Amino acid sequence: MAFYRKQKQKGKWYPRAVTGKRPFTTDDVARRLSEISTVSRGDTYAVLANLGEVLADMLSTGQSVRLMGVGTFYLTCQASGQGVETPEEVSPEQITAAKVGFIPEYTRGQRGQITSQTLISKNLEWVCWDENEGLPKEHEK
């Protein structure tokens, strides 16, 4: 189950997602993957621990990286200053920050509408979080 809280913005009330205090770790993901596959937790952990370095190397080639069932990672950049007057003046020295963009994997229906996203469970249930009661224990670790 996922949690939301009630938040007032510009005079109106909206639900806002609440995230537990403790994120799942690489070890948690490795354990879960090993439970649904024939690969050991240790082997899975080793692969996940190296995933960031491998993605960084691949992204540095200027290509995106698509992980089936997860989504596509790609590089973006931010430039400093007000820009320049001509295309010939554009240079890498203007780049002040590089970031990773991410598009979750999804499928489209016959009319082009998004029909599902793999990172959103089909069984997702939203529950209102009462700030006075706190999150359930499994979300506070």
C-alpha cells in the first residue's frame, strides 16, 4: 500500500504522496530478486552494486540506456549564463551541470494512450496517512 496526506495549496486541498523514512536498499532488492529467480542473493547484489558504474559508462557515450521492465536513462545538461548570440559560440564550457533523466517503461494502447507503467503496481492501493499516528512500523525503519 502507498500513503498520501492531505495538503492545502492555493486554497484547495489535494492528496500528496508520503514516502516512508527508510528506503529499500540494494540488499532488499537483491533478496527479492533472488526469491523470484534462480540467482543467489549474493550474485544479484554484486550485479546491482555495479549497475551505477556500468550505467555511467554507457551514458558517457552519448547514448541512452533502456532496461527492460524498468525504463530508459539518458543524460541532460544545464548551461550557465544568458546564452550566446550565434551557434558557433556554443561550447562545452557553458555546461555547468550534468544530470540523469529517466522515463519509466510504459505500454501504449491502439489509440496511443498510455495503458500501463511497469514501475506502478497494478495492485497499488492508496491509504490516507494520519500524521498523528505516524506511518506503519515497516515504513519507519
